[in-house]
Amino acid sequence: MMDRDATPSLTETPVPAVGFLSGLSGKLLLLTAVFVMIAEVLIFVPSVANMRLMWLRDRLNTAAAASVVIEGLPDQELPRPVQEETLLATGTKAIVLKKADASRMVAAVDMPPSVDAQYDLSDVSLPTSIYDAFDTLLFGGDRVIRVYGPVGETTTRIELLLDEGPLRRAMLRYARNIFIISMVISLITASPIFFALNRLLIRPIRGMTANIRQFAADPSNPARVLEPSGGRDEIAVAGVHLAAMQQTLQRTLKEQKNLADLGLAVSKINHDMRNILSSAQLMSDRLSDVDDPVVKRVAPKLLRSIDRAVGYTNEVLSYGRMREPEPRRRFVALHPLVQEVSEVLSLDARGDIAFVAQIEPGLEVDADGEQLFRVIHNLCRNAVEALAQDPGIERRTVLVSGLRTGSVVSIAIEDNGPGMPEKARENLFAAFRGSVRSGGTGLGLAIARELVLAHGGTIALVEKVTPGTLFRIELPDRPVPLDAFRHRA
């Protein structure tokens, strides 16, 4: 068995230090920035494709403007210097104008031997433009491309040959600018969210965590109970429930401490108390033999008081044990057992309370006889004491009935007394809290319930229309092996 002192407590458990990035604050900041960047990426993809198309169309429009002027000149080849200036102004290697009936080379210098890619800007879909843009960003830069499209609203078409390097450099600058702007937007967006969430969530959670640790260090200190913030959000509601749980735990710990102190005190005084009560019983027995009317009238009351004190002591000791012994079950005749309970309660001597047993003839219960006697005795004694507190009731009666239905025996203990108070109903089977009488321990019902459950049965308080209290016990028979059934048959 592990030593109890060797078990680490909550306050002794090492708690790792929470860094900024490993804490909720840092994670919230990073997640917010990442989500904003993802949104920016979704915006960047079509925008960079559109930027590429605009760049190419700008080159087409510039070349078209220059070509329209040149087209008005006589149909002859332009001088070399003019071609170079035109190509330099438009950033192209060659410009070709096409009409329905003819094509004209407007300008061309250092014609490349081949064209690596060609693009028609007259009708470009979004997926195609995105694909072409990333193709240029990832694999372009050293290629010669052919770009063509219409000149304004006319039927004339213009074709350009140009290096892809300037286009790729412009796209990279655009991507860099978009990235910087996205980072700035992410930080600007994430910062208010970070501070808001840190104030609304992180700080209250840290406060609750610190309070839990402080409470674990000294749970009996009322000052360690969390003070709810009074808000209406989920964190505030969690704080209210945490405070209620801590208060309940404090009450439970206090009750457990009281029970432990009680058990220790009872164990210390038990031996001496038994000797004192034994001496008192011997003297009371001698007093009952004295021929004095006053003594004869007082002696039975004294004996009952001493017996009640012995019963309380034994109940406390019985409940203080770890558990009741396992029931040694056998079929017990119920009627003689109930008659023995009546004799122990001395109801025949009292005469003012009637004890009635309505039990099926020959009814047997599969139970431990001693434990079943304790259960019925506890319930009947409670009924007798309840009736004794109200002498104004006519025909005070304790009724014990029993019947068998199949393999289940039902036992009912009923009285016509004042009934059970509401406070006793709320803690019906709770030790030290479910007592009906002033000064009672409440152990009788707790022990009775434990014994009945050990038999696999149930015990419950039954609501009744007439005044009084009714408890019903239901005890099932054990499963009978086939050989045992044949032997009994």
C-alpha cells in the first residue's frame, strides 16, 4: 500500500512556467495574425493575376497608340533609330499590326529565334489568369513571350514580343508590397483582438487558476473561496459555479473532520462507557426488584434510557467501521423474527402502543437473520419513538406486513404517528443528518439502508394519504442453482 504522506498534493505538483508564445495570449495573437494572413492570401491570388493582366494590357495599349501614329505614315519601312525608340518606349522586341487583309511589322530589333509562350488578352478567364500569373512568378523571367489582343473597339489586332523579366520583377514588387501591407493589417487587426480577449478571457482564467491553486493549498480557509465577478458571460457563470463548489467542499471537509473527531472520541471513551453502562444496568436490575411503587414506576424508564444510550454507542461504532460484514444468507422465517423485535421493544409492557404483524403464513426471507433483525428493529423503534412523542393520537399502532411476489419479499413498516418532517426527508439516509428526533444520531436509517443494499434489495419511504410513516423493504432471493432447486423440490 502506498504511504499516504508519499502521495503528492495539488500544491506540490510542479507547474510549468507559461511563456508568452506558449500561453493563451500568445497563441491568440499568432492565430489572429495567421487567419488575417490567410484572408490576405485569398485576396492576393486574384489580385496578382489581375495585376499581370493590367501590366500586359498597358503594354498593348502603349504599343497600339504608337502603332496608330506610325500606321498613318507611307507604307515603307521605318528607319532603324525610329524603330529602336518605339520599341524602347513600349518595352517590346517587336510590334506587329494585323488587319483583316494584311499584317505590318511596325518595329522589330533583334528578333528572337523562338517564342517560349503566347497569351491572348482578348478573353482571359480567372482560373487561366491565376495559372499564368503563378507560372510567371515561379518559372518565368528568362523567357520571350508573345502577347496579342484587339486595338480598342476596332478589328485591328496588335501583337507584341517582349522579355518576361520586367513583368516578373513588377509582379515580385507587387507581391512584396502586398505582403508588407498584409503584415501591417494583421498586426493592426490582431492587436485590438489580442488586448480585448486578454482582458475578457485570459485575465479571468488566470485569476480562476490562481484561486484554485490557493484554495487547494488551504481549502478550509473561507477567505480562499473565489469571489464571483458578477458578470453574465460564460466565465462569470463558471466563477459562480466554482465558488459554489468550493463552499460545498468546505462544508463537506468540515463535516468529515467532525466525523473523524467524533470517531476518535468514541473510540477512546467506548471501553469506559461500556463499563459505566454495564454497572448502571446492574443497579437498574436490582432497583426493579425493590417493592416501592415509585421505584417500580421509574425503573423501566431508567432501563429504557440506558438501553437507548447503549444503542446509540453501538450504532456509532458500527457506522464507524469500514463496512458491514457480508450477509450470511439463508431462508429465515419472517414472523418469529418480527415477534422478537416486538419483545425487544417491550411493547407488551407499555400497553399504549399496539404492535400488529400481518405476515403471510410460513413466509421466509432469503437474508441474514441478524442483519434483517437490525433493519426491522431500527425502523420499528423509530416508529415507536415517533408515536411516543405524540400521546394525543388514538389507537397508536405499529404495523409490520410481509408478502412474497415471485422471488421478491416485500416488508412494510407503518405507523399512524405525526409523520416525518421535511428536513428529515431531505437527508433521509444521511448519517448524523437524517435524524427525526432531537438529539438523535440519524445512524439507524443509514445502517439499515447499507444492510438492505448488501442484500441486493431496496428501502424507501413511501408516500401515504393517511398520517404516519411507511417504509417498504424489498429483498430478492438469490439465484437458485438447478441442483439446489431439485433438492428442495
